[in-house]
Amino acid sequence: MVRQVDIVVVGLGVGGEEVAGKLAEAGLSVVGIEHNLVGGECPYWGCVPSKMMIRAGNALAEARRVELLAGQARVEPDWAPVAKRIREEATDTWDDTVAVDRFTGKGGQFVRGYGTVVGPGRVEVSGEVYEARRGIVLGTGTSAVVPPIPGLAGTPYWTNREAIEVEQLPGSLAVLGGGAIGVELAQVFARFGVRVTVIEALDRILALEEPESSELAAAALGGDGVELRTGARAERIGYEGGEFTVHLDKGVPVVAEQLLVAIGRRAQLGELGLESVGIDSAADHIDVDDRMRAGAGIWAVGDVTGHGAFTHMAMYQAGIAIRDILGQEGPPADYRAVPRVTFTDPEIGAVGLTEAQAAERGIPVRTGLSQVPSSARGWIHKAGNNGFIKLVADAERDVLVGATSAGPVGGEVLAPLTLAVKAEVPVETLRHMIYAYPTFHRAIEDSLRDLR
Ligand SMILES: Cc1cc2nc3c(=O)[nH]c(=O)nc-3n(C[C@H](O)[C@H](O)[C@H](O)COP(=O)(O)OP(=O)(O)OC[C@H]3O[C@@H](n4cnc5c(N)ncnc54)[C@H](O)[C@@H]3O)c2cc1C
Ligand SMILES: NC(=O)c1ccc[n+]([C@@H]2O[C@H](COP(=O)([O-])OP(=O)(O)OC[C@H]3O[C@@H](n4cnc5c(N)ncnc54)[C@H](O)[C@@H]3O)[C@@H](O)[C@H]2O)c1
């Protein structure tokens, strides 16, 4: 039986849930299809629970700093309250009833199942076909890449999902991949007493960020007892007697009780039926224009568009798709000032282009660097004050095209820099602003002075 509706949203993760909910609230008849949990990766296995873990690890680290500042504190890490908080407060034990009710409360029709596009405007789920008068929105996200390393398949390795759901910590953990997931979780687990080794194929962790960020993150992880094996590729995995052995292309193998695979995420387009609407299902993402249109009557938002796997990106794109579908005015997508924060301690925030990316684009680059410990607030803060501000300016236009703000609350200090990149505030104006004393963001003024 074919049911007529205005909009079908496939995948109710961060982006899809936002689009489906807002369009339903606007009075359209919306069917939202989700085969797992409404809300997607972020609330159940991503941002939210991982940041709860990080908050807990940071509390331990701060307590350990008491000795340098305020006397004595005895720290005995216990994972039980962290696991409980993730279960009870973050995920409702991985139950999305509240989210489903929120969507249907807005007037949306919810269908649990795997949606497949079967032609222009048509989506099939569990034998029913929904025909969308206005169109289809795809918000199907990404899942963890599991590499075809000999010996890995069939072992009880973790992806982010098992790592987030863990109730009992292993004694030791090998982490494959030194990107955002690898470094954030490596630091948390190390702070709870797990012996962690990070294996990264490239010559530095957080390789997409500034080299200074990689150095800072490496020093921070080292300080927490994490062993880093950079420039090393896993060639073979052994699993015997409850123990993983990761054989590398160089150096001694890494032996650990558990293995976390965190080498990136990929959209799974193969089963979505995209050929029926002329979209390449062998691609690694769905191409969209600056209105999130992937074709006639079809939009895509979030991770699946390949513009950066961030919740704020999914929300931003959702807003644009909603406006486009409702025929409302508004600016097109603009990716010049994409902020991102790696929530290690210190936090590493960045926006726009790195120095290397700017140079690759032929931009005449000037950079400025200042160290947080040398700023008034950094010096006052003392223990745990590592960090820096790096600015990347277009020397010709005299505007910032990128910046990194690393340190305590580095992600918060990023805000004025994101605004400066987005609004192309002249460097001269930034130089003559008043920066409150003694804040962490005041170090921005020092790095402006260093611009050369
Ligand atoms: C450990 C971890 C930590 C993270 N931390 C952060 C962070 O701190 N900050 C940040 O900004 N981002 C973070 N992210 C990234 C963030 O989670 C994603 O960018 C965000 O979830 C993307 O939202 P989305 O809607 O595009 O996709 P998803 O959240 O992946 O949702 C897609 C949904 O579509 C469903 N689906 C797929 N195919 C179908 C189908 N055919 N039919 C029905 N349903 C389907 C899936 O089940 C899923 O629920 C983190 C990710 C991980 C893994
Ligand atoms: N704080 C945040 O915003 C946050 C946190 C976690 C995840 N995320 C999002 O999730 C995405 C996925 O995170 P991720 O850490 O899995 O991926 P990633 O792409 O950030 O990093 C993966 C790392 O694994 C390395 N790698 C690839 N193959 C390897 C191999 N065979 N052996 C060793 N290393 C290998 C890569 O060189 C890279 O450094 C991120 O890109 C990010 O957008 C965001």
C-alpha cells in the first residue's frame, strides 16, 4: 500500500530528527524512519556520553592537581558512577522512548525500520511505501570503519559503541587510530587507571590539526601515562586467552586486554537504494549543494554529506534544509568557519583553516602564536595550564582564516575566533579590542601581537 505524505525523513539522528521535528511543527505531514535509536550516535554512543566520561576523567585530574595548589586530595577512581550516569542520565539504558514521543508530540509519524529509497519521492520501509509530495531527506549518518586487518574479524574488539557502553574497565587497552575518538577516549581510560597504547598510522596524532595541537595532545596523553606509537600500522591482530596482540609494521607488538578501533567513520550508502534517484551509492558521501539538495526533491544533512562529522554541522545543515523545504529565505551553506573541539584536557579548539591548509590554497599566510602559561590567567591557573593560541591570517586581506585555541576551556575560548573568521573581522579591529583581564581569551591579544 502506498501512503501519501509531504516529507519522508530517513535516519533520525541529530540532523534527521531536527528536520523531521521542525517540519512536523510547521504543519507538514512528516514520516520519520529510524532503524536504531531516535537521536542517533551523538546522544547514545557519541558526544554526550563521551563528554560525561571526559568530565569524570577531568575531575580526577583536577583532584590530582590539588597537591600543587591546595594541600592533599586522595583520588580513587571508580568507573561505576560514570557507567551509571551514562546508562541512567544520558541514554535511558539506550532507550529512545522520550525522543520518539518528542517527535510524535510535534505531529510527526514515526516508523521503526530501515528505509530504502525506491524511486523519486518514494521510500519503502517494512513493506510499506511512503510517497513524499515535497521530497525525501536523508540523514543516515556514518558508522565506525572497521579495517580488513587480518585476524580482526570475529574478535571481540570495540568500536565507540562498546567503549561507551563499558561497565567494567579492562586492565589495558590498545587504541587503533589517534583521531578525535582515539585521543579523547585514550585519555579518559588512562585517567581511570587503564594502561593505554594509541597506535596511529600517520606520524602524529590529531593529524588534521596544527602540528602544535598534535604536540600538545601527545604531551597531555604522555602525562596521563598513555603510550603513543605513531607512524605505525597494524598488520595483523591476534586474539588468544582474552588478550589482543596488535602486530605492527615496525616495533614490538602491542598486547592489551581490549582493542578499540577508532580509525574514522564512513557513510553506508550501499543499501539505501540511491541509484533509484540517480545518486552514486558507491561514493563515500552524498554530494549536496549549498541548500542541502542532493537532487530534485531530495536533501541530505549531517555526517552523510561529508562536510565534517560534527553534531553542530548536522544541526546547521538541518536548519538550511528546513528553510529550503519551507521556501523560507536565508543564507546558503558557508563552511569557512567550521569550528571543532577535541575534548582532551587541555581542550583543543580550532576553526577554519590550519596554516598548512591555508598555504595549500595559495593564501599568503601570516601566523601568530602565544602560549597560555605565559598569559596572566595561565600563570595564575598554574597546574593544568598548558595550551596556546595560534592565528592564521590572510596577509593580503588582513583577516583571520583560521585559528586554534588550546588550553583549559580551549573550546570556549574558540568562540570569538570563530566569529572573527566568519565575519572577516579586520585584524586591526581585533588588535584594538578590549580583552577582559585576566581571562584565558586574553591570550588572543598576545597572539595578534605575534602575527608576522
Ligand atoms: C565517540 C564519538 C564522540 C563524538 N563527539 C562529538 C562531539 O563532541 N562533538 C560533535 O560535534 N560531534 C561529535 N561526534 C560526532 C557526532 O556524533 C555526529 O557528527 C552526529 O551524530 C551526526 O549526526 P547525523 O544525524 O548526521 O548522523 P547520526 O547521528 O549517525 O544518525 C544517523 C541515524 O540514521 C539512522 N539510519 C541510517 N540508515 C538508515 C536507514 N536506511 N533507515 C533508517 N534509519 C537509518 C541510524 O540508525 C542513525 O540513528 C562524536 C562521534 C562519536 C562516535
Ligand atoms: N570532539 C569531537 O567533536 C569529536 C569527537 C569524536 C569524534 N568526532 C567525529 O567523529 C569522527 C571520527 O572520529 P575518529 O577518531 O574515528 O576518526 P578520525 O578520522 O578523526 O581519526 C582517525 C585516525 O586513525 C588513523 N588511522 C586510519 N587508519 C589507521 C590504521 N589502519 N592504523 C592506525 N591508524 C589509522 C588516521 O590516520 C586518523 O588519524 C571525527 O572525524 C569527528 O568528526 C568528533
